[in-house]
Amino acid sequence: MPDQPRDKDPMLTLEPFLDAVRDGIQGAGWGLSGLQKTTSHEFEGRWAGESTRSAYLFFHRADLPDSISVEGFLDETTRGLQGNLTLVVEGPRFGDLGHVSVVLERVAAAAAETFPSECTVPLSLRLRLPQASTEAADAEVQLRVRLHLPGNAAHRGGEAVRSYVQSAVVAFEQLLERPEVAELLPPVMD
């Protein structure tokens, strides 16, 4: 991701951070399909006395299958603002996937080549049985590629966040074009 410009005013609360992230993703051509905000005050244990405000954002593109989305999670805590973006791909049935370790290694290599080395990009393959009686081969597979927003992103201001987020979404789109990920997508229907 390129060096980001610095605005005059750092963001200190969730709303301007949320607006900048939403603007960046929508600026890359993705439409907002859902938004949820929460506030939490009652914590026990090591988080006693803390409060958080969080936002979950969901985006889709009209020209891509519904099985592909970008999710955002943003958090305002007493320690500041933080967040991440996740490319979510609903994959084939588990029985059609192949060896999980091979798929994970291939997607990880493609992500390492797509994102700059300074980016933290964890990824996961999730398996889900809709109910206990479902055959394992029919389990649903979901690929999740996460990109952590830099810890200082909000301090650089809204334009820096918008630019970073837009670059991140472009990298997600490039990853979708890689054969390692494209082979997980559902077939295109004419």
C-alpha cells in the first residue's frame, strides 16, 4: 500500500473513521449492503471499566457473485481506533475443495504476492455444517482474507484512511483474479 497523506485533523471517534472507510470502499466500486453499530459498557474481568463502540460494515459489487463480499470491522476503545477489512469468498462444498493444506498454501502464496510485505494479512478457511446430520463432504467452505488497518491510520486523517482502504479493496480484487482464488469461486452462469 502506498504511503498515505496526512490530514490536518486526526480522527478520534468512530463516526469519522467509519465514514472514511465507507467512502474508500464505495470509491472502489463496492456498494454498502449492511451496517451495524454497537456500544458496549458492561465488561468483567480484565476488561472491567472499559467501553467500546464498534461498527460492522458489509459490501458487495453488482458485477460479482453474491458469494463474494468485503466486510469491515471498526472499533473505538479507550486505546484508540482500530479496524480490519476482510474479503469473504463462499467457496465450493468441502467434498469438492481438495486437500485443505494445499488450498491454504496456494491462497497464502497468492496473498503474499498480491499484498505488500509490510501488510499483515491473516487468512482462514472455515468449514460449516448447516446441521449435525449433514455429511462432511457437504460442509460449506468460506475463505476469509483479512487486512488489518495500520494502527496509526486514524491519526493520519480521513483522506489517508480513504486512500488506504481503496488500495486494500483493489488488492482484494487482484487476489480474486488469481487462479488460486478464482478456482474457489462458483461457476459463472450465462
